[in-house]
Amino acid sequence: MTIYGKISICTIMLLCLPSFFCVAQISENDDVDFAFHLYEGRKFDEIMLLFEPILLKMEQNTPTADSINYILGMTHYYRKELEKSAFHLLNVSQHSAFYDKSIFFSALNHAHLGNYLKAQTILNSPTDEKYDELKAVELAGTGLLKRDFEMFDQHAKNFRFERHYYAGSQSQLMNVRHELATFRKKSPFVSGALSAVVPGLGKIYTGQLGEGIAAFMTVGALAAITAENWTKNGISNWKTITFGSLFSIFYIGNIFGSVATVKVYTNQFNEKQNNTILLSIHLPVRAVFE
């Protein structure tokens, strides 16, 4: 091939390069548009099937990768696959239009998973100043989940109780903070001792009125039947031995059950408060961004 032929081929290739780049750009834009189309139609299975393999081959920290990570993150969020959701949302880069929303939703995911320190770290990432009050609500709630009252008080100073997006959640978090601070722990020893004196009283002590009454009636009835057979038939009678054994089993079980009830009581209280906190930090994020 002559030198002029080689020059011609190079010239043609140089002229075609912009066209190739344009085609690639159009293809990426089409992918993103199609992904958003599926997302708006809540076609979550199709999104994961099509775009998770594409994302693996895609260069990260690009507008296209940010968009795909955001869509996959929100797809997993709606499918309640919180770990996967947080992973994709945290891969949305700071220059993306979806960055702020991704930060708040990924923090929510970790809060629901019980990763409170991780949620706190994510929320401390830089975000637009217009979300400062929302961030205060989220960080204050995370502080309560950690039972860190100092952290809660620090961020609750930024509560304004004005915007309808936040006011209800802010008031609810203040109430939870009061309930947690004034919660009076029950003693397993006291609960067991009370049930040893009066069967079922230890369960009533922990707020289990129905169970306490049932335990009292069961143990009391067995005690009465045992005493009656002892009086009429003597201690060696099979009825006395049978009902006396049942009485002993239920009496001792009532004591140990009352001790265990203290742990159940504490766990139920904490679970209720945590559910209230999670709802209070979830609602404003959904209200602001959706």
C-alpha cells in the first residue's frame, strides 16, 4: 500500500471516531432512559435482570453508572432487599443529581438493618444545605436507636417544629426520648420473689396482668386440690402425690417464668420504641424525596 493510501485510511478513521463515540453515548443514554422507564413502571425483576450485568461491565463514577446504581438501589429498596439497596446507593457519586437522595435512603437501609453506626457515618456525608433539618431528624433518630441521648440532644437543637414534613416526626422523637429516659427497668429477682410469695404476682409486676391471673388460678387450683386430697386421703395417696407433683411443677415454673418475663418485658419495650423511631425517620425522607 502506498503512503497516500495509508494516509487516506488514517484520515477516514479519524473522521469516523466522533461517530463511534456518539453511537456509544446514544447507547448509554438509551440504557438509562429504558431503565427509568422500567423503574417508573415498577418492573423491578426486569431491571435487575437487564442492568445488574451491564453495571458490572460499566466504568464507575460516570453519569450513566450513577443513574444505574440509583435505579438498582431504589429497586432493591422497594423489594425490601436493604443490604443490596444500600450497596448500590452508596456507589452513586457526589456529582450525581441522585446523590442526596441516595445518601438518605442508604442510611435508612442501614438503620433498619440495625447498623446504627454505619447509618450515622453515612448521614455525616456532605449533602445540600436545604436538607440540613432532615439530616438533624435522621441523626437524632439514629442517636435514639443507639440510646445515645447526648447525640440526640445535639441534633434535636436544630428541630424547628414548623415544616409539616418534619414536625410530626420531631415531636414523636421527643416523646420517645422522654419515654426511654424515664423507663424504669424491672428486677428479675423482685419478679421471681413476688411470684414465690403469690403465684403470678411477678408477671403482674411486669405488666402481664392476664398471664399473672392465669398463673395464680392454675397454681392456686392445684394447691387446693392437693390440700384437699392430703386431708381426706393422706400424703401417700396417689391423688395427693399426682396433684402435689403438678402443683410443684407449676409453682416452680411460675417463678422461673416470672423471671423470664422481665427480659420479655424489656425487649418488647425496646422493640416498640425502635419501631416508632424507625417510622419517625422513615416518613420524612419519603415525604421529601418522593
